Amino acid sequence: MIITVEISYYPLTENYSEAINSFLEKISKSNITIEVGMMSTVLIGEYKIIFELLNNSIYKLMEDYSSVFNMKISNSCPIK
């Protein structure tokens, strides 16, 4: 199943750009479509691949930084 995930990451640290860049680097190594915006990033791809990617990258970031993630998930609103 193909899904679209819009995710915003708010690291609660003074050096927030380091945490955000780390997140973007982790997800960019995957085989999904990624659209980086000013306030959120959109991921498009296979459900299992996206959730495995998010599980691995979010867990590591939350170990390293106090973090807030905001997500919207859809299987019926593909971005064209």
C-alpha cells in the first residue's frame, strides 16, 4: 500500500538545525519519494518501508534530543 506522510520535527535544543539535518540525512538514504518543505517533509512510498524508516530514525533522534514530531498519514491523498 502506498502512503503519504507529512512530518514536522521540532527538536527542543539550541542547536536544532543539527538535529533536523540528521533526520533529513537518515530518511534521504531510503528508496522513497521525499519532498522537503519549510515547515514539514512529505514522504511517499510503501507503508512498511516508510514506517520502518520512521521507527529507526525517530527512535535514534529521541535518544539524542528532546523532540516533538507531528505527523499526518494518508493512503488516499497522494501528492501529484
